[in-house]
Amino acid sequence: MNYSVELLRQENYKPTFWSGGMATELTTYPLNSDYASKNFLWRLGVAKIDIPESTFSSLPKISRKLMVIEGSLTLEHENKYKKLLSSFEQDDFMGDWTTKTYGKSSVFNLMTRENYDGELLHLNIGPGKQLKFQYKTSLNKSLVAICFYTVNGGFNSTIDNKIFETVKNDLVLVNCINSSYTHEFMLYNNSLETTDIIVSIIYCN
């Protein structure tokens, strides 16, 4: 099975500031697109919310998925609902909703546009343990990428006979360039602490 794999580290990311704190753009697609220009089809990022109350920027025609990676956060979508999120809990909502946040936390963001969509999963691997990650693509979807973001700890994975070794804040970007519906990856915790990983599944409808 053939993949195109990239290992992105801290120095590859684009740091930015927003009204609530610090944000980091991990990767965008297509190449050379960015958040500021709103010309991406999908985007992964992390943000630190340092103030007790903030309002998200309006992002029309963008679907958002947000997972808390540290602390807790209350999202209030005006005239819709309010939701309390603890670590590794998530919410999905449209970017043009009026959304306020309450609480200080760090969050992981997946943004998609047009016919792109995705989902976020949380994996937890104990010290010295391994985990088989398996994903089966629905027949009505075309899988684009599977991304593994290391929240803490670290892990090794062997993909197409090449070893990728991650530490905290690294992103393994696996571009899926074949038509297979089943994808399997063995992940080995290479640290002395529990490793938490956020998996982003990106696909076209």
C-alpha cells in the first residue's frame, strides 16, 4: 500500500496571534494556501485561549470541528446551544455561527470547505504499549488524508517501510493516494509517559 507521508515539526508551523491568545497553523491544503486568505480546502491548527471569555471570528462557508486538548471550555452558539467540553471532548459547528467561549484552554481545530469534510478521534497509548489504528472508508467518500498529532508523549510508526518517530507537537500527515478502503497503522509509544494523539480524517464527499 502506497502513501505520501510528511512529518511536520514545530519549526514547520505558522504561529499567529488572535484576540484570545496564540494560534498555530499546522498544515493547510492545497499547498501554499493559508487561513488569512481563506483559500484553503482543509486546515489543521491548535490554539491557546488565554482569556476567560472570547468570540470566534466569523468564517462563512467553513465547517469547524474543535477538540479540547488541555483544560475545559464552554462553547455558546448564539440561538442554538451551549456545550461544556473537557479534555478530548469535541463539538462541530459552522463558521458563520456566532460562537463565544468561556474558560481558558488549548484546542485542536479542523476546518473544511466546499466538498471536503472530516472527523477527529482521540487515541491513548500507555508507556511501552502499542496500538493498531484501523480506518475503513465509506463507499460514498474518497479518503484524502489521515493525520496524527502528538499532544504529549511520543510514538513510532512504520509506513511504507519507513519509520516515523514523533515527539510532542509533531504531526504525521499521511496522504492517501490509493483506492483502498481499509487503512491500518501500528503505533508504538516511544516515551515513558502516556501518549495522547488526535487523529484527523479528511475526505471528499
